[in-house]
Amino acid sequence: MRLELWHAPPGDVIPNHPRFPVLLYRGVELDDPRERFAAHGWGGTWVSTVFDFHHFHSTSHEALAVLSGSATIELGGPQGEAFEVSAGDVLVLPAGTGHRRARDDGAFRVMGAYPRGQEDYDLLREADDAALRRIAALGPPAYDPVGGEGIQRWPTG
């Protein structure tokens, strides 16, 4: 598995995280992603696709494991970048990170998961002062969702 880091630029509508980079794991062997997430303290899993509108979560970090197909995912809101993802890739999005599905191949499915205690997440399309405070206050999770080294790249102070 290979790790890529991307720092989302700040924005007015989609804030992105002020300190934590997006983690993009390529080529993760996930026989049972739900079990793998749970073993690392991530839960609240669901299987579907990614919304086709820019949105973010202010109360939770989010992991998205690509189960099948491929897609172009725009990260960081309108000021961000597009990433091609396919089965075996896992995105770890810090709270505040904008994301949307720009296109997919029709077979695209992801499993989402959240750090323990953050499973009751919000879904926002525009930041306000309260959302910015929640994002800034949310520290890194105890464990990386796939057992990699990425979460160690998120500063604790």
C-alpha cells in the first residue's frame, strides 16, 4: 500500500482542515473493510457512493474505502483538486474537507467509516463560525483506519 498526502487549500464556503492533510492510500488489500476499520477503532460503516455535491463534516473525520469501480472525486471544494480513485484505494478525510463525486464508471461503491465516538456526523455544504470551531477542536483519531502510518502525519498540537 502506498500513501499520498494532500493539503487542501482553505476556503470560505468549504473550509477544509487547517492542519491535517488528506490521506490517500493506494492499493490497500481489504478482504473485509468493515472488519479492518473496526480493528482500528473506526465504525458507523455504510456502503453506497459519494454525493455529487460539495459537502463536508465538522464533527467527524471520515474514511472512504473504494470497494468497486472507479470515480473522479473532487476534494477541497471548488478551490480543490480532482483525484482518480479505484477499488483498493482508501481516502481519509479530516473534518472540514470538502468532497464530491464528479463522475464514476457506474460500478463505483465505497464504504464509509468514522473514528469511535464520531459516528453521529453532520453533513454541511457551507461553513459557519460554529462549524469552524468544531473542526479546529477535533484532534486526530487514536488509530489509522487501515493500520497505516498516515494518522501519524496529523499533528497533535
